[in-house]
Amino acid sequence: MLEAEVLYLSQEDVKAANVSMSEVCDAVEAAFKDQGNGLATMPAKSRLSPDASRYYSAMPAVLPGLGIASVKWNAIFSGNPARGLPFVTGLLILNDDETGLPISVMDANWITAKRTGAASAVTARHLLAGQPERVGIYGCGVQGRTHAEALRAVFPSMRAIQAYDPSPPALASYVAEVERAQGIQVVPASTPREAISGCQLVITATPTTVRSEVLERDWLEPGQVIVSIDYDCYWTPGALGRLNAVFTDDLAQFEKSREYGGYYRHLHATPRELPKLLAGHCEGRTGPEQVIAAFNSGIAVEDAATAHLVYRAATSSGIGTRLPL
């Protein structure tokens, strides 16, 4: 009998695999299509929440087309930044779908950061009426940065970001870093409204442990797409009522969010699923003036597809440590 082994990839190993954001966007889009066509197996993420300040989640998926399965175990702790630790940490196990054997264990922080930005960029590509030149980003943390990277990869038309964060130091750091990394203008906004005014696309990427309903109905402009990766934490009921169409990455997961988090209480429309839109099984935008929101909470097929990219790149480059089972 052959001895089984796994490839262990630390966070530095995952980064060293040098997978590009464009590759992640393509992989996430393909995974969405597989999910929409019924070619993937994925339950809604499970969530364990000992108290309001922290929770754990398990996210399994099988992608037979890639021959892999994976599960990501995440911890979301609101008190970690004060300790000098990440708000989100995670570990991912990748399995061979032919034998069921684990083939890799890897840090999931890079994967979570990149695939989330990629999913939003793919979402925007399919919901916008045209190519965006100005994008508003509310939240200047890790996700604000990876969203800027993903949107630049998908939309070469993008010329400027209007950014807002309630922390002035975080905003200043974001402006300098993103301008340098992405080569575009980043305009610091003094208010949330200023960040989204005149933008065809808006991203809200803020901590989900805080509710601050600031996004007002009359801020929304015809034709806008708003992608929220922070549930509806920053939406007023009036703004939710202004929407002409609503999408989500997974309806079962959306409904579970209503159950365990009390989210979307004022959103009465049933969202359409983005994977079904990409697979051609549901309607998308029907007019250029529609205001559309997508509430993406992140789904496991994104993790599986991105982890597969990392594993292949690491294997071909001899990155990582092989460990016996």
C-alpha cells in the first residue's frame, strides 16, 4: 500500500505560489457556473457563535469537474485586531475526489481575502450596465484592498476609487497603498455618502460584528450596483426598499443568515442566485436604470476553486512541506 501524504502550505507558501488575481477571478466564475448548473455539491456554511463577539464557520464543497473537495474552517473574532491578530483566520483541507484522500492542508487567509474580492468583481461584471470608471469602497481593511485589486483585474475601465473608512488612519493608509499597488487615483471621502456619489459600482466591506445603518435611500443612483459582503449591516430599511433587483451568492446561506444573525429583516424581496444567473438559468439586469444589490456572504465553491489553483501552482514550483498521514 502506498503511503499517503499531504502538502502543507503555510501562509507564506500560499503567497509564494504566486497565483494572480485574474486567475482567481476566472476560477471563481467557473465555480459559480458549476454551482448554477448543479455540477457542484455545497451546503450552506455552518456557524457556531459562542457570543456576539466571535463565531466559527465550516464551509465544505465538492467540485467534481476539478476532481477535488475541500472544507474551510474559519474563525471570526472581533477582538483580534486589538491583539494585533487578524479579524478572520482559517485553515483549509483539500481532498482528491477520486480517492477521498487529503492532498493538502493550507492556510486559508490569503484564499479568503482573494476569492471574496474576486467574487464581487465577477458579480459586478454580470450586473452592471456598462464598464465602471469610478468605484466607491466603504471599508478600507483587507477586503477593501483585495476588492481594489480584483476590480482592477476585471475592469480596465476603472479610473478612480472613492474610499471611506470611519478610521482616518486606516483611510490614509489605504489611499497610499492602493494608489501605489493599483496605479489608480484613490480619493479619500469624508463621509459615506461622498464615497458612493457618482459611482456606478459600490462595495461595502466592513466588519459584520457592528451594525451602523448609514446607507440611505436617496443616496442610491439609477444604474448603480452595490455589492455588500457585510450582510445588510450598513443599509437603512428605506435603502433596501429602493432596490429594483436583489441577488445573493447562495439562497440557502442567505436564509440561514436571517435565522442566526437577524440580518435582512427589512428586505422583503427574494434574492436571485448569482450562480444561476451565470449559468443562464435566471434573469439579470433588465434595464439600465435599475438599482441592483448583491449580498454575498462567501461560498465554499469559491474556496475550493481557489485552493485548487494554489495547490497546482505550489506543486509545480516545489513549494510547501510534504507530511505523512
